[in-house]
Amino acid sequence: VTLVELLPFLDWDESGRSIVNNHLDIEIIHVSDIREAINDDPNSRIVAMVRQRKGQKKFRAKLLQVYKNECVISNCKIKEVLHACHINPHCNSGINLSINGLVLRSDLHDLFDQNLIAITPDELIIKVSSRLIDTDYHMFHNKRIKMRIDDNRPNEESLMQRWRNFIS
């Protein structure tokens, strides 16, 4: 009923179970036409090649140490949601040096990997994509990242590679 009230070009069919469209060229999908996803076979296995990541545990521990267990963008201190993020992706480089890493909250890590958040290579200023302008993430735009306690900086060349892919 609410749909009919909000969108007067829609109406219920004679059975009262489906919405029909009598006026516009749009397809109306009946709710019962949307099927559940099929279950996976727990006995089915896929063989895949996986790059060995021997240094990941030490990489994370070092990053948490030099960033005092805080996200470099949000200052979040909840260890369970903090990720050791490779600036130059590990799958491309295999580099586990801490200067190739940042501590990021899991959601910020996802946005960084999708090039919707970037860090300027020279001044270490956070840039947030205009796609995120109406979100809570925009509050980080133009702020400086948290600095390491050992006075090292994130690798400028790796940040530059990311910067080139940033979606402004």
C-alpha cells in the first residue's frame, strides 16, 4: 500500500500479491522471483596457488609497535579491527618492511585498497575521494596521518604509486 501511495503509477495485480506497472517503462520484479543463494558443498575443494606470507605476523607486530597500536587515520585503538596494511600490495612486491605499511582500521583499509582514500607522499596528508563526500569518512580529509614513534616515514615511492591510482 505504501508503494502505491508513494508511486501512483504502480498498482497491485488482481491477486493482491504482485505490484504491476501500468504507466512507465520499468520492470517490476516480484519479491518471490528473487531466489536464495544456493548452499556451497562443504566437501568441494578448490586447489589454488597462494603466495607464502612468512613475514605477515612480524610485519603486523612491528607496525602496531611503531604506531602505538593506533590507526594512522582514525586513531582507533581496538586491536581486533586494526590491520597491517601494505602500501605497495604484498601480492605485487612481497615487501614486509614496516616502511611499506600502515596500521589502518579494517574499513579504512578497504577504502585505501579501493583507492578511495590516499595519503599524499610528501606531506602525509589524508585525501578522501569525492565519492565519499557525504559520509563520515570525509572528516579525515586533509588531516595528517599519525606519525611513527621511530621517526621513519612510510615509503614515499610506494605512496606515490598509490597516489597515482587515487580516485579523487
